[in-house]
Amino acid sequence: MPLSEQEQRLLDEMERHLMNKDADVVAPRDGQTLSYRNIVYGTILVLVGLGGLVFGVSSSLIVVGVIAFVVMVAGVVLAVTPARGAASARGTVPGDSSTPAAAKKPTGSSSSFMDRMNDRWDRRQGDH
């Protein structure tokens, strides 16, 4: 059963609102992005700390367990710390610091899955 014009307009408005809110949720704050290197090093620190914690508890060396726990916390902090050059790597086009690269429509295989899905959705909506 097709939607009435009013229902279609309401659905389109809800969709636009949702897309704007989703973009706010997933967009990094102040252009800060997580570094894969930090995530990997942080994960390694957490695993080393976990191993040290297990060793410290099993050998009744509380000091080793406490130090291992601190190493685990440091690994988590490192993993969620943004990259050092995040402000410069937030997607600005060289020579034009006012235009984010994300505002330009990606093409080809460099576009993300969601961008391709949004493009397909827009093409479908344009046909109706």
C-alpha cells in the first residue's frame, strides 16, 4: 500500500532528521580521530597487564598485581587517546583549510560503504 503525500513528507523529514543526528553522533569531536597505532599499542599493554595480573595473583605478589593493573589502565587510556596530529588530519583539503574533505562526495572505491548506500538511496528517491 503506497504512502500518502503527507506520510511520505513526514517520513522524509524524519529521515533527514535522523541522518543529521546520526552524523552528530558518529562525527569525532573537534576533529579528533583515534589512532590505530594507539589502539594496537593499548591492546598490547592491556594483554601484558592482564598476564602480569594473573601472574601476580597466582604467585601472591600483590605488588606485581597492582603494577599490572596500572599497566592495563594505561593501555586503555592509550587506546582511547586521539592521534597527536588529529587536528591537522581531520580531512581538510590542502590549500583550503575552510573546506572539509568530507563535504565533497567521494567517488569510486575510496568511498565508504555508508556513502555508497546513501548515494543508492538518493538515486532511488530521485526516480520516484
